[in-house]
Amino acid sequence: MKSPAKIVTLVAVTLAGVGLLSGCSANAADSDGTTTIKVVSLIPGTEQAAFDAFDAQVAQFEKANPDINVEGVEYEWSAPTFAAQLAGGTLPDVFRIPLTDAKTLIANGQLADMTAQVEALPYFDTFNPSVLSNAQDADGNIFGVPREAYGMGLQYNRALFVEAGLDPDAPPTTWDEVREYAKIIADKTGQAGYMQMTQSNTGGWQLTAATVARGGSMEEVASDGTVTVTADNSATKEALEYLKELRWTDNSMGSNFLYDWGTINQAFAAGQIGMYTGGSDLFTSLTRESNMDAADYGLTAIPLTDAKDAGVLGGGTLNVVNVKADDTVKDAAMKWIAFYDLNKLVDKDAALQDAKTLADTDQAVGTPALPVFDQATLDQSREWVKEYINVPQEQIAFFAEGNVGRTIVGEPSAHTQELYGALDTAVQSVLTDKNADIDALLDTVNKTIQPLVDAD
Amino acid sequence: MSKTKIEDAEDRGIVSVADWTKPRIRRTMRASHAVLLVVLAVSGLGPLLWLGKAALTPTQDTLRTPLAIFPNGIEWQNVVTAWSTIHLDVQFANTLWVAAGSWAVQIVVATTAGYALSILRPKYAGVLNALVLGTLFVPSVVLLVPLYLTVLDVPFVGISLINTFWAVWLPAGASAFNVLLVKRFFDNLPREVFEAARTDGASSFRLFWSIVLPMSKPIVGVVSVFAIIAAWKDFLWPSLVLIDPMVQPLSVRLPALQQSIELGVYLAALAISSIIPILLFLVFQRMFLRGAGLGGAVKG
Amino acid sequence: MTVLDERPSVVDPPQPAAATRQRRRPANPRTWVRNGGLSNLLFLVPMLLIFGIFSWYPIVQSFVMSFQKTNLVTAPTFVGLDNFVKVLQDPLFLTAVQNTVWFAVLALLFGYPIPLIAAVLMSEVRRAKGLFSALAYLPVVVPPVVAVLLWKFFYDASPTGVFNSILAMVGIGPQPWIQSITAAMPSLVLEATWAGAGGTIIIYLAALTGVAPELYDAAEVDGASIWRKIWHITLPQLRGILLITLILQVIGTAQVFLEPFLFTAGGPANSTITVLLLIYRYAFQNSLGGDYGAATALSLMLAIFLAVLSVVYFRLTKSWSQN
């Protein structure tokens, strides 16, 4: 550049570039009649083999649907990221949300109405109604497609069990046994026998799981719909007392107490934690991302007390479609969702193809899950892909066996994230302050969250 | 504080030549300098050497015996995995992009604005100058949320800059510090040169391009160093606006990686992220240190 | 470098226009263009656009938003002082303020004297001065995020943690570091000092070379000891820069974010939640949209506090620094 005029041009081009670069958004019908949809692929940082498997599935789908072009976008749900993408309108056409967020997003009109597409599915009638209801508004319109459902389970490291002289094929079934085992692991191996998530709202989430397992509830919904925050219920107190005993009496929780979902998985995979509660869908993440040896992984049902309402905290994710999508995109999105997540559960050929693709690229087949459709459908789909199952079933069978006949309880519905955040503090206090006053801590939670609920 | 003085000051300090001849003082000084050197080496170099070692150590060794030096051999795979499988190469390139773009925008804004406010000086220059100066007293925290909402939906244009580098580049240009620094530099350039060029019929553009810019290499250099270092270090803002890992710079990507890759690879990723700035520092040491001293002088 | 010589201060009043430049009032647009009005404006376009959109507009917005309820879904509504009331009533507000003050105090205790002592010692080094400076400055070059994440691993509280392993070698038992309500904040400050001290040392070193040698010569004629020279010459001569670094450090620590965010996310039990972290939580923590009103209200309160603090500080130290 030699002339002054050129630098003016440069500035102008630079500024114009802003418009060009961000003005071009994908989707909508392309000129050649194909529709491009952006869909979430895998968590960033996932190993290459998993991406290869994903690409293989995209190729299969595009072959079957030549008029649809699928573009994978790496995606990891996190609260700040999701809020930004939602507000900025940068979410892909097909993305996933936790069940707990659905009601608010539907009420705010931020999700595409997929009623026509979902109802047109041949297996629409077999959806598990308690899961599907999360994706519906008051009039029964459907805004999301159940993708997976999980129940809270007790994860344990079989290698640490062996090292501590415990039988990995006889995992604990009561909270007292968990405590006993935790003490043995801590004493024998020097690692944390039992731990729980504590950070970024996961502490409150797991405390809620522990509460539900003891028959308590964080929020009571009256018949007229008014919500009362009941963080100070006796089950929660019991759960915190339990942690206090393990931490301060037994000293069986190790020395690190700041864990969120990702970091506790890392620590568990690295053999630093004997047992913790977490979703039954963790196997894939632990072995794929945290490089855990599958042979060390054990999963059993979360212990329940004798309390009348004791149950297993459940959760799940929905596939949802960007509210900006037109009908063409919605139809294409539904086809993709069905192909990637649903057909393998209901169609033998699809199930075999999916399992084969995953197994060929050394990905997990046969991870424990709760039924998105009915139990019979789930069992049937497992039966079809039996030869491809590579998740050691005998190491996770305790989960399914232990959960027979149990109730799955949904997460608290009102201001869930704020509630969990406030409960984080209670959990962290108990684990780091020997003299923590549990009653006062839970009272603070009530006083913090109730006004938010009342303000709605 | 002039440059010449910095060099002449080697002649003497607090301790006089006479003091140095006293054995007691000399011993004390020598000893305290030795202690200082050891402390600086351990604290300055120690953690980085450890990081370098851990980057090449298998995860379980680092966890079990963090201080042992390669108890079970070297694990080169950590570095390979971090670079290729984890796609650190992409984030590395992004980091360079973020720095380059921020630099370009800052230079364009600071030099044109400095030129207009200092040399062209239209009659509303005073008002603009005050407006720019004013922003210097607004802590960046005030801008965080409204700027974020601005980037989500840029006024008049109505587009979102989220996940584009522009979301980092353009706000970086709004640096009052740069504008004032360049303006003050221009203020001190000899006016006669400009007047002479004017008399010869040079346009404002010609004057800017052929006379002012060539004269302002030193200040452009200073602004460049600040701009690039700031872009390399920034975390909070890019973490809010660059959400897609494929456009994230290293500083934003690393905390997320902590959750999803095993420790050995993760420490290798940390090491890779530090190595370029450290090498740059070792090569351009004098410039860095003078820049840091200057930072203090400018702030003062 | 001319800029080095004159220690520019950004608070100088704007200088009067050069004598050769005459004020002119354009009679009509054509004259305006011919007199260079248009090209003047063209050169200002980048600044006007960038500052307008990414600085002035957001600053105005932050005042407006602090009186509004905004969630990006429904239209913003005016809510008066509700946001401010909400923030002031939030039990975390007081915790965050206390923690921030505590961080600032600790940062001054660790981070203020150490660089000064190191710089004074280093200024007396006769050989390999560059080695000293390089070692001191090395941590500053490490990207802050890397520094925090690395130290987070060092702070592993188990007996096999890096720092605990080192302590074990000298017979000290494992410390909880960031896992304890009382030790977390000092641990954060320790890392922040490590990461920042080098920069301050270099600034002091530069200032120390500006102390006129004649002053020391004169003092020696009076038989002053080294300590007396430091106390009566060195420190008073550094007064200006010491005062500035003090207030800059306070303003910086009042906005501390990276360390509590990455080390502890405000934990354990909110013992490291700072004002900026609270702002971040208000605005960005919830996946269903943030409370932008509360966030801007708290930002404004912090900004006003810092402005008042700076003014008072400069008033109080005016006579001393110009002495």
C-alpha cells in the first residue's frame, strides 16, 4: 500500500467486512434445492475416533437424504454459553437442552414448535409420557424430542475397590455401606473414598439427588401451583449430616472439595475418587474424554432409605430446534433427530447400523439408560445390538437390577439453577467448615430462593 | 527519566564505591544478592521448568509423584495429542488472529484519531478529546454487560458479532489510552514540517501517509507491543463472545479443557500455550523490559 | 523516544490550538469541504464508529440498564431503583465486598513491599543485572490463564499435591490451600503476586535509575549510612511512582476476577466470591438469561466507588507527592 487513498479504502473494507462476515448465516434452502442444517455434533475435545463415527453417520444420513446437507457443530452445554448463544441467536438448528430448561424456553417462545413433525413419527405413541411431558406446553404442543433419560447412580472405581480389598462385584446397597466402604477405601488407598460434586450448581443438583433418595423434596408444589421452597426438609438435613460424618468423623472424602461435573469425572477417571453419585450416562464421557480404563468402571443403583417417597432423581436431554427454523428446516431437523437418536431405539436395521458404526470406531455401545420410549422398546433395542455391545454389562448390571420397581423423580421446577447455586454453598460449607450450622445454611437457601419464586 | 540516564546510572547506586570496599557491606550485599537470585530463579523459573517436565510425563506419574523427574520415562504422546487431537493448533492460530486483528484495529483507530485530534484539529476536537479522555476513567467492568449486549445486537446494523473475531477486534479499538498516547506524541512533532508540506499543496491524506506516519514509528511500536500483549492475555471478554471452540483463543479454551482431557495432555497444552510468549520474551528481552518500565512511566 | 522523556500525564488540560491554525466558521458546505472539513471528519470516522458503538453507547446503556429490567426476551421495563435495592439486599453483596477488600488488603501486604525490596536490591547488582530482571519478569510473560491453571494444580490439597510434596520435604504436613475457607483467599493472592510482582519490580527499577546520584554523594558527605540513604533519599524519590502504583493496584484488585473465577469459582462456601464475580454471576450464570439490570447496577456502584476513592486519594496525597 503506497497511497493515502488505499488506507481509506482499507478502513472502509474493514468496516464493511463486519457486515459481510457476520451477515452471512447458513440454513434455509440453498440454490440447488438442498437444505443445509447445522446440528450439534460432539463435545469439543472428544477423541478423533468419535468424530470419525459422527462423520460416518452424517454420510449415511446424507446418502439416504440427498436433499439435506448436515453440518456438525461442536457443542457443550454450559449455562453462560447457552445464554449467550440463545440471546445472540447463534445456536445451531438442532441443539440439546436439559429437561429442566424446557418449560421456561417454551414459555418465552424460544423453541420451534415441532408438534406436527413429532406426531408424524410412526412410533410417536410409544414415547415415555413422563419424559415427553417436559417438552410440552399447557396445550400439549410439542417443542422438543426426548433424546435420552438418565437416573442418578452410584459410580465406583473397581480398581480402587480391589486395591482396598473390597469386592467390586458386591457394591454397597445402603448409605451405611457406602460410608463403610468409603472409610475402607480412604484408609487403604489414601484416595477419597466418597466424594460429591460441589461447584457450578452441581453441588445443589447432587444434594437434591441425595435428598430424593432419602424421601425429601427441595420444592413443594401446592394444588394451585404455588411453589414453596423446602430446602430445610429433614431428608436434606440428613444428607448433609451424612456428608459431615464422612468428611469430619471418618475423613474419607479426601482433601479436594471443589469439583464440578467435569473435574469430578477427571478425578474419578484418574483413580482419585472411590465413589460418587452421577448420571447413569457417564460411561461414555469417562472413557472417551477422561481416558478411563473401561475395566475399572462400576455403576450401581443409588441407595434409597426406607422413607415413603424415596426415589431416584432423574433427568435427561431434549433435542430442540431453533425457533428461527422454517418448515423445510424443521422437517429436515426431525429427519436428522430421528436418524441420529431415535431410529436406533425402534428400528432393528437402524439399531444395527448405528451400533456397527460406533463399534467400528471403538465407541461405546450399550451404556445404561432409562427408557425414552417404554421399557420394552429399550430392552428390545438392546437385544438387537447384543453382538456389538462393548460396554462391560456385568459391571453396570447392578444399576438396572437395583432400580427395578423404583420411582424416578424429576428435578425441582422453579428457579432450579438458582436453587442449586444456593445449595452449592451449603454443601461446600459442610465439607470445608467443621462447625457448619446445617439448619442455618438451609434456612438461608430458603430465604434466598423463595423471593425469586414469589416474584414470578 | 531519560534514556541516557538509564544507561549512565550504572555508575553508582545507593551503595557507594567506598561502601563496596568495606568487607562487611560487601559480604552482606553479595549474600543478599545470592539469596535474591536463588529466590528469583526458584519462583520465576521453577514453576515453568516443572510444567515443561510435567508436559512430558505420564498422567499417573504426575499425580502420584509430582516432584519425581521422569520416574517411568518420557511421554511424548501428551504433546502430540494436545497439538493435533485436541486441536490446540486451531486455537493457537486463533490466538494469533485475535492478536493481529486487535492490533490492526487499534493502530488504525489510534493513528487516524491522533492525527485528526492533534494535527488537523477541527473545531470540535476539544469536545471529542474530552469524550475520549472521559472513557479512561470508566473502569472496564462497567462496560462488561452493556458491551456484551451491544455485540449481541450491534446498534443500527442489527447483527450479532458473537463467534466472530470482530467481537474482540472492534471493542479493542476503543482504547482511550492508545488514542491519547498517539495524540501526545503527535503534539510534540515539529509543526513546521506539516506547515511546509501544506504550503507545498499536500492533502490531509498525503500529509498523514507520507509524513506523519513515517515519523510515528516509535509510538506505533509502543502501541503495538501493548496491543499484542493485551490480546494474548485477555480472558473474560473473549470467553463471553467467542463461544465456539473453533474460534476460541488459547486463553479461553484452556479452562474448558481442564474438564475434558486427561491431566498429562492438559499440562502439555498449558506448556504449549506458554512457550511462544516465553520465547518471544527471551529473544526480545530488552524491548519487553523497557516496555514494562515505560508502562509505569506512562501511567505515572 | 520522546514519549519517554516527558512522563505524559493523561489528565493534562487540552493544549490550545497551534497559533498558525485559525478558527474558521464555514459559510456553506462547499467551503467547509474545501477547507478540509470533510477530510478531517473522514479521519475521525474510525474513532467515532469504534468509540461510539463500543464505548460511549455502552457507557450510556449501563446507566439506562441499571434502572431497567432486561432479559432480552421481553421489552425492557423501567423499574426505578429496584436493581440497586435488589443488589444491596443480596446477602452475597456484603460477602463479595468483604472478600474484595480482603483480597485488596492481602495483595497490598504481599504485593507492595516485596517488589520494592527486590527492586532496591536489584538496583545494586553490579553483574548480570539482566539475568535478575529476566528471572523476575518471566512469570509476567506466562499467560495469566495458564498461570492460574498451573497453580491450581500446584495447590492440590492431597498429600501428593505439588506444594504439599515440597512442604513434606521440610517436614510440614499437607495444607488445604484453596480448599479451605480461610486459606483460599491468601492462596489466590499468593499466585496473583507471583504473576504480577515482576512487572512492578521493573517499574520500580526504572524509577530507581532516575534518582540523581548527586543526592547520594551529598548524603555521604554527611556520613549517611546505607539505611539512612534508602530511607531519606531513595524512598522519597520514589514517592510519586509508589503513590501511583498503590492506587492502581487498589483499582486493579477491586476488579479481580480471573483468580477467583478459575481457582475456586467463588468457593469454598463463597469465601472467594468477589464483586466482579458476583456481577458475572448476575449476568451470565443462568442459562435462561441473565439479570442484566442487577449486573449493571452493581458495576455502576463499583465504578462510582472507585472514582470517589481515586479523587479522595489524590486530594489526600497531593501535598505529599508534590513535596
